[in-house]
Amino acid sequence: MNDLTLAAEQPAASLACPSFAIGLDVGGTKVRGVITDPSGAIVAGARQRTRTGVDGVLATIEAVVDALLAEAGIGIDAVARVGLGVPGVVDPTAGVISHAVNLGIEDPFDIAAALGDRLGAPGRVHVENDVNAAALGVTEALGLRSSSVAVISSGTGLAAGLVVEGRLWRGHRGVAGEIGHISIDPAGPVCKCGQRGCLELYASGTAVARMLGPGAPPPRMKHIFAAAASGDATSRMIVDTVAEALAVTIRVVTLSMDPERIFLMGGLASVGTPLRDAVLDALAKAERDSPFLLALRMPERVSLAPDVADLPARGAARLGA
Ligand SMILES: [Zn+2]
């Protein structure tokens, strides 16, 4: 091969179809990123402490992307899409985020356009809320692209990410999965959404803090489960309330979507097996009086989400695919 041939071939190589994907989990503490190859395998990983505010978040993401590209040995031209999983209110069509309190971004901000320009990847940036990104991540990590999957995340709030045959199901107005705002008690406490007795008021970190009462230290669910097991009445009440509300959530998801697999994740689920067992007990109690519910075989659909830190980033890499 002579020099002339090489020179002629190089532009063709750089015009090759971009085939890698970058996925970013943009959290209030850390930004985690991965690069996946066309088969979905992770070929690079990086993370950085989050700097907040619009400028801080963009700078952190850019630094993570630079580190990822360097590790994978590719340029941004080889990247077909960049996906972001972001906490807060997300309009995935417009690429706009707002009320991302943990990121210090309150007003609507077109992060897709800003980041596309900054990274040299205009039109290739896709944004989703972090629960939806995590749901896609579970689907990817467990090879469930041909299944229907619901991921119930109970952290500060309560929401579900719904994936049908590998694709997110957002619904007509993007509200599918906002299950924390199903009211189960019209006489219950007032929710920030204006209704009373929403599921989120019984199965979230915020709910646990409310049940502990004002002045209590931030709730540590593992401690509460341990105290309940050794007979503390308040802790027992909290565990039973959380488990019952999550069991209701599972029944709602099953009766509206009928997914093959249901995963529990988020801060409350970090308790692990004791939480899953408490939820399965609550489901079993409902099934005892209802052959109809029993026939749905809900307990065998329910698991804890895999304990993998890069699940949301991995799911974000699927956005726009
Ligand atoms: Zn509500």
C-alpha cells in the first residue's frame, strides 16, 4: 500500500458510521458515564464529583465524556448518541430539564442543545428522567429486551420506569409510571401534587421521615428494619406501612401493565432482602382473600434490582437507539 492509497482511505475511515453510545447518569453527587459498543458491551467507564448549577453540570459532563473517549480510544465522531439520565422533571422530546433541585438547576434548561454544541455532537443528545434510564439499564444488564419490565424506584419519591420489549413506555403525555401519585386514601395527608393520600406518602424516604416525626435524624432504613425486628413499635409500623404501600404499587403495576418482571430499586430497596420479604408478605396477605390476585402469581415476578452502580448510565446509553 503506497502513501497515496493511505491518504485516499483515511477520509473514508473517519466517515464510517458512528456506532458507539455514551450513557451518563447525572446525579446530585456524581456523574457516572459509560461507553457501549454496537453489541451493548461496556468498553469504558468514568465518574466525577458533580459540580452544580448549569455551568458546573455541563463542565462535569464534558470532563466525564473526555475521560470516556480517551479510555475507549475514539473521538466524538464515532459516537452515534449521548444519553443522559437526570433527576427532576424532564421533557425528553424537547431535551429540556427543570426542577432538578439536586443539580442546582431550577428553571427550564435545554440541556440537550447546550451539551450537543459543547461536545460537538449536535442533535445526538437524548435526555430522560433517572428512573426511566435505570429501568432501561436493568433491561440491558439482565438481557430482558424482549420482555416487559417495571422498575419501581422508591427514593425521595416513588415512581416506576416501564419498558416494553426494550423500549420505554412513556404514555400519551409522558406521565406513565408516575405511580407515586395514585391516591389510596382520600382522607390521607396532603401530597405536594395537591391530592391526598398518594402512594408516595407511604413508600418513600420522604414518607419515612414524616412517620418518624419532626426533629428525627435522616432515616436509615437498615436501622429501622433492624429495630422493627427487635420489637420497636414505631419501626414496626413504618416497615409495615412501607411494605403495604409497595405491595399496593405492585398490584397497580400488575393490573395496569401486567409486566413479566417487577424490580424494586432506590434508597428503600437498598435494605435488600428484608424489604423484599416484607413486601412479599404484604402481597401474600392480600392474596389470602383473593383467588383472583393469587392467580396473577405476583410474588414470582418481584425481585430486587441488581446492585450495579452503572445501571442508569447503561440504560442512558440506549436512549435514542
Ligand atoms: Zn401526590
